[in-house]
Amino acid sequence: RGFQKNDHVQCSLGADDGIGICIALQLLNKLEDIKIIFTTQEEMGGIGAYTACYNKDFFKNINFFIQADRKGNSDLIIDTNGIKSGSDDFISDISDLSEKYGYKENIGTFTDVGIFSEEFKLSGVNISCGYKNEHMKSEYTVISDAENCLNYIHDILIKLNNHNPYPIEIIQPNWRYYGNTFYQEIEYHCNRCVDFDCLNCKWYNML
């Protein structure tokens, strides 16, 4: 029926991930030798990212992935989607920039860059870009943190321009992340799970 005058629609600022889009567009405007991809439905299981993976030609000549879609101002997510997505070589090669801009390695849960890293076996990281209280009415952005993220990514791309690819080894994860919980993949039960509620699952609690 569409929205009516007195409808109350809960929404947030959209900083998650409007800030990441803004950063990507700024980099696209500044640099020539980069590829940008915008996906949909990341928080519905990465539907857009999985679909994008079918376009193999687009992903040719890519050496690593960077995503700006993390809350706060200091996380360099090198482990997400149950895999180590950031290779040791990649992390080492940007360590001076990480120190300069105040970023430290951390572990994430599930996001698009993990899908791309796993599919193409290339290093990928997710980086804090300045928003806080994501998914809430009180969501806000610290502009100076967003600028810091932009400069961090910019300098990474400049430093690693024309660098060889950063491959990763995929070790089969023993969990996946769905919705708001870790979803254990236990062959005799969880691959047929209908509850998707690991924290209250008897099999989960027996681990």
C-alpha cells in the first residue's frame, strides 16, 4: 500500500555503510588503477557478493580486497567468515601504515570481503570507517575517523600499486555466521538446522 502519512518507519543514519560508499567513491575519483564493487543484501547472508562472484572477468587482475564497513576507528579485520582472510604478507607489508593510522588486527564475523577472499583465494580485509551504534536510531559518524580510514586505504593502495597478488590458503572453517549468531556446521545435524539459533542449541552447548 506504500507509506502513509502517519506511518512510523524505523531507520538509522545509514552510515553503515554509507560511509564505506563515500570512501569508495572518493578513491575512485582520486586513483585510476582500482576496481570498486557495490553489493546488496550483505546482512541477509551476502547475497549480492555471492552473486557478484559469478562475474569472473570483473575479478581478473585483482591482487587483494579492501572493504570499509566496520564500526569504530581502529579495527583491521583480518579474520572473517570463518577464515583468515588477510595473509601474513599483506598484513606485514601494510604494518607501517597500520601503525601510522592507528589500526590493529582484529577478528570479525561475516561480511562481503570474506566471501570474495574465500572465492578467489586472495587476501582481503575489512576496516573501521568511523560509524558507531550501527543499526540503531542513535547511529552516528565521527567524520575525522572516516577521513582517517580514507587516508589509510589511499596510502595502502599507493604503496601496493603494481604489487603481486596476495594469495591466502583456505582452511575449511568449523563454523559459519548467520544473522546474529555463530552457526555451527556439524555434519549430522546442523546442515539440516531450521532454528539457526546456536546459542540455544543442544548440539552447540555440547561442543
